[in-house]
Amino acid sequence: MNNLPKTYDPEKTEKKWYQYWEDKGLFEAELDPERDSFSIVMPPPNITGQLHLGHALDNTLQDILTRWKRMQGYNTLWLPGTDHASIATEVKVVEKLREEGLEKDDLGREGFLERAWEWKQEYGGRITEQLRKMGSSCDWSRERFTMDEGCSRAVREVFVRLYEKGLIYQGDYIVNWCPDCHTTLSDIEVEHEEHASKIYYLRYPLKERDDYIVVATTRPETMLGDTAVAVNPDDERYRDLVGSTAILPLMNREIPIIADEYVDKEFGTGMVKVTPAHDPNDFEMGRRHDLEIIKVIDEDARMTGITGKYAGMDRYECREEVIRDLQKEGLLEKIEDYEHAVGQCYRCDTVIEPLVSKQWFVKMKPLAEPAIKAVKEGRTRFVPERFSKVYLNWMENIQDWCISRQLWWGHRIPVWYCQDCGKVIVSKEEKVEACPECNSKDLKQDEDVLDTWFSSGLWPFSTMGWPEETRDLEFFYPTDVLVTGRDIIFFWVARMIFMALEFMDEVPFRDVYIHGLIRDAEGRKMSKSLGNGIDPLEVIEEYGADALRFTLITGNTPGNDMRFREERLEASRNFANKIWNASRFILMNIEDLDFAAIKEEELEFTLADRWIISRLNKVIMAVDKVLSSYNFGEVGKALYDFIWSEFCDWYIELIKPRLYQDQDLTAKKTAQYVGVTVLEKILRLLHPVMPFITEEIWQQLPGSGESIMTTSWPEVDEDVIDDEIEGKMNLIMDVIKAVRNIRNEMKVNPGKRIKGILNSPEEKIAILEEGFNYIKDLARIKELTVTVDLTEKPEKSSTAIVGGVEVILPLEGMVDLDKEIKRLEKELEEVEFEINRARGKLANEGFVNKAPEHLVEKEREKLKEYKNKKEKLKERIEELA
């Protein structure tokens, strides 16, 4: 046992203990059938990632649960890993190549993949090193990567099984195409943002008569690929035109006028152009009416050769040119301003281009049905419950999932095409050498890779060794809880559920805890453009990981966004320092204590001892309850209030007189024993939230072992919970607070000892007498009288009533009455001046009518405060006079 240094050094402490925990293998899960298991799979951060506050929150919450369950005796696995992040990583590697003056085509596929793996080796581990700085106690010996050998094998297995069941198919379909990333995006990878745009009203001549119709569009450049004009069948204005023919301007192509219920009669003129190749709704209309598909925009968002003079133009450049040409021909009716949501790539913000191409799809309805049922039956539970509605709404309206991506980095689609006989070979093998039909070796593998979320969807079971029947799967699957943000319920959570039910016949996790986003102090989303992002590593450097972790759970409620404020970090660092100083005080005062030789029956527990022990056990009960319901904010509040207020501010102050004397050794030993015992349990309770400082202090306590991590979680002892004791102590503390308040109001020197009288009902006398010395010591009273039915009060005194007890402090000898009256009168003059100033301002109609409402309201509040203060000052002057 050693004394703690005067100040806590987070940087030195955190590095030391994390290394110690890893070296000792304390994060590693054991396959012990004698113990119940608890498991979490970490949402795998992208290998391109840098630690941000979202990661910090996500992993703090997972770590709290993991450390708590580990201390409760569960065989605990928190399985870490990273995601290959197809698009994000390919973009990074391409950027790096461009710095060298290279394009990926210069290297070819194999050369590019070599560079991508090199990039992964160099930067891929950065995020996991940063997670270590947060204190994440995951089992790094089981760390996985979505493209490691085992996960890749699982991906091929799933693809083949789904294909063989007819759930994976290939077909021409309209997809979201990013012209910059050069790949398809699923619907949920497209972010919609409001854009100021225009509606163009175009005249299409009619073939059968000398007249024209007017169609409305936001994308005139796509008209070059129109193959119909559509109206709503219920729109009486155009009923007679259905079945007739229009002439497509600029292209001079005949196109039919069709009726389709999709058309909104209220949009524009109620007539819309139909371009099946470049609009998802038009594509569906085209399928219903068997329309031709004419591709006029290519993968680079440039106009194709079929567009004639516009070929090679950028789509926006073409838009301007088309409008100019229509104007020249008198075919532009008008242009109106219009605001609407435009789809953008979630990675690079480029406006997506809908294109028709051959893609691979997963048929979703058969997979979605069991996943819907599992949540409705409560086999997987969302916390908060309202997010189950979000999940169900999406799943019940799910579309087939486009899983192919035109990239090189990722899981290549396990499909080969025989160049001799045309056989399509779908195989679980990493490489197919020969065609099973004709034995040809001239095979070509599909060029595309799978959507990143395809492999991520297998994460809970692929990481544990599936498709092998491993002991990890047997022991740790299904996992207990998934901790994640609400923004990836569709991307990831839903896919894990339906994939697990299909291949494991069991849900992947019992609970899904959804946390909110972290916003800045003003409630804005953190973003590069606003410049309001906060780097957790810089926070750790300045405040320490424990302070950041505690800040992240402070005020955190399930599913709700939270605001991140600098002052909360200050408060959390102050809390860490408070714990450090309290622990240092306890350790300095137990140097002569032979802890191992103490027998509880030889000790004499005081009211304060029994009170703190009762309160400790209630806090253990409360923390267990709120942790079980994932109410992390309440965990922080319960621990903060108990440690700061009850243990540090009250109990330590209450035991100081016993610690500072040597006449009654039993009293001293009892205070030492209770102090260190309660501190030790506090450290265990706090360890899941603030692991570093608790380990550092715990190691200095008598009887400490290998690590606080491997000790047991404090259990509630209901026999020592005593509401009566707590009631007694509450009365005594209220009396002390009342005396302190009066002293403070009267500006009494803090060190000065005064006289006090407690006028009490008969039934509370015994309590006050039991707490007599506590009141004298903590309220700085030299002469304390406890009485019943006091008949005559001191002539000049200040009083307060708490819990039926009248606290009377004679003013004589406590303050210089004349001096205090003069001070109060001067303060009263200043307040009256402020009242007159505020009244004058509020009487000024110019100020009231022209100033911002919040400033006027602020002035009214000030006036109200000044008036209240004036009344209090007058009362005090009368009291003293």
C-alpha cells in the first residue's frame, strides 16, 4: 500500500494500465461451460476511419456493459474488428495514387488490390489503436476483418446458398449510380438534400393535329431519351389524348401518350415525360407499358453518342444547351423556381444518376418475413421500443437489394463465366480452375464486388467461425446486445437480423440498444462544413479518457441526441480529481491499519457509518437496475451524486474527528475500516465507467489483487439497508445545512465558532443528541443547546426551520451588528438604483417596441430579481436592528 501522488496524471496512468491489462490477457474470453456467457460484437469501424465522438460514445457504452458483466462473473466476450468499407477505401487509395500521378487503370486490378492491401496494412489499424486509448476492453486476440480469410469464406458460402435457393438473381434494373465513385449505391446509401432548382415546361408537338402538349420536368437533358408522355387515367383534361402520338423535340422521334396511375395530376401540367433509362419511377412505368429503354447519359454523367450534337457533354452543360435549342424552336413554354430533394452519394456528395445496368440482386420478401416476425414476437427487442416501428416500417416495405458494386476493393462476386460454352458457375471456392460443363480453363470471373453491407450483415456469426460449427458459436451466439446509432438501423441492423435467421435459424442479438447522435453545444449536427467537430483524441490528451467517458454518459438517455459541452468535460475532470483526493485522504489515514486482522464484531459503528453503508447498498441496487435497462445517464447521475455529495462532502467530513484522535482507538479503527471498505466498493462500482483511475487507486488499497477488472461486482446486502438510519442522518444534515446557510448569508468568517440552539419536538430530541457532535463539528458551533419547547428566544437571532426543528443562531458575537447593518443598507441602495434603472428602461416605449423580445424579457426578469432581493435585504436589516 502506497500513498497516491498529490495530483492525478491521466496520460501516464492510462497508458500503463491498458498495457498491463493486455499483457495479462484480461480481456480474453474463456470457453468455460460452468459460467453463463455474455457477448457483444463491436460494430466494425471502417479501416479508413479516424476515431470520432460517435465511435467514442458507441464503444464507451459497450465497454461499460462488458466490464460490468465481466465483474458479475459472466464469461464475457466483446469481439472487435474492422470493416473493409469498399467505396470509402477505394476512394482513399485512388486519391493516394493520384498524388503519385497514377490512375487505378494504370495498375490494373491486381496491381490496384496490392496497393489497397498495403494501404490497409499502413492505416487499417489506426482506428483500433485509437479505441485502445478509450479503454475498450475487447478481446483483441479474436479481432476480425470483413475481408479476412474466414469472413471471406462465409461471404462466398452465403452467396452460393442464396443463389441456389433462387434468392440471388441477375437482371437489368435501374440503379443509383455515382459518377464520381463509379459504382452503384443502394437506396439507403443515397442521401437526399433540398436543392433550389427549376421546373421547365416543354412543348411536345402532336403528330395527329397542329397543336402541342406541355410537359413539366426538372431534368430537361433526359428528354433526349424519352420514350413516352404519361398522364393520370383519372385526369379528364387529357383523356382524349391517351393513345395518340407526340413528336419528341430535338430528336424528332415519335412517342406514345400513355395513362398511368403513378402520374401526379397536381405536378406541373399533369403531363410528364417518361425516360425509363434515367428515372426509377419511369423505369417501372416502362416495364408496365413495355417501353423502349434509351440510355442518353453514361457512367461519367456525360451524354452518350445516341444524343447526336450533345454527345460528350456533361449532363448540366447539356441541360443549358437543350434549353437554348428549345427556346430557338419556340418549344419552351416557361421556367419556374422549384425546391426539391436531390439524391447524393453518401460518400462524396455527387448527385447520383439513375442508370439501367445488369446487376446482382437479393430477393428480399422471403428474407424479410422471418425478420419481421422475430421483432414482433420480441425475440429481438429494440431499446427504446419506438425504434422497432422504424425497423418494421422499412422491412414491411422493403425492395430487392442491389448487391453488386462496380469497384475492385471488396469481396469479388463468386461467379465465373465459361468463355467456351457460356456456362455460369457460382462457387464457394476462392478460385475456379475449370468449367464443370466442358472442362475449359478459359473462365472469366464477374468483375463486380459485393456491397459492403453484405459481409457486414454476417458479422455476428461469421466472426465466430461460421460456416464451421465452432465452440465460439456454441458458447457466445446469439450475442446479448448490439449497441449502435439510429442511423444504421436499415444499413446494418436489419440485414444482420434477416441473414442470421436465414443461416443460423436464430436472431443475432437479444437486444438492440439505439443511442442518439452527439450534437454540438447549440444542438447542431457536427460536420466538417460547420467546423464544429471535436476530436476525441485531443479531448483525451487534455482531460483524460475517463473524463471523456463520464461526459459521454452524463445526461445520456436511450435513443435521444445529446449536446456535447466543454463545461461537462471540466465537470468530469473535477469529478475524477474529487475521487482522487478523497482516495488519497483515506489512504493517508489508514497507514496504521492492519486491515487483514480486523473483525467487524469488534468495531463500533456510528450513525454516520450505518448511514453510508445503507446508502452504498441502495446505490448498488440503483446502478444494477439502470444498467440493466441501458439507462447510462442515470448510472452516471447515481454514482456522481453518491460519490461527490454523500461520500466525499459528508461522510469523509463526518469521520475526520475520529481519524484525527488517538484516545478512542476502536472509534478510529471503525472509521478507517468503513472509509476504506466503502471506497473500495465505490471503485468497483465506478470501474466500468472510469476504468483507469479506479484501477490506479484500487491497486493501492490493502488486500488488492491482480486487477480491479477481475474482482467481483458489489452485491446488495439488504440487511444493512436502513431507512430509519437514513431519515435520522437526513435531519442532521439538514440542520447543518441550515446553519451553514445562515452563516453564509450573514457573511460569518468560515473559521469562526458560534453559538446555536435547536428547538425540537420531543420525538426528534434523541436524533439530535445522537448527531450532536456532527452538528457541532460540521456547522462550526462552540456551544450547542438542544431543547424542547423553548419559551424565550435570544432577542437578536436568525432562525430557520428544517424537519420540524427550529434552528436559532444568536447574532450577538456572531457578527458586528452595526457594521453588518451598514453593509446591508449600502447593498439596498445599489439594488434600489437598479430597480429604478430597470423600471425606466421598461417604461421607454422605444425600447419595449423595438428591442428584440428576449432582451425585453431579460430586463423584466432582472427587475423581478431586484425586487425580491430588496425585500430580503429589508427583512435582514429589520432582523439585525
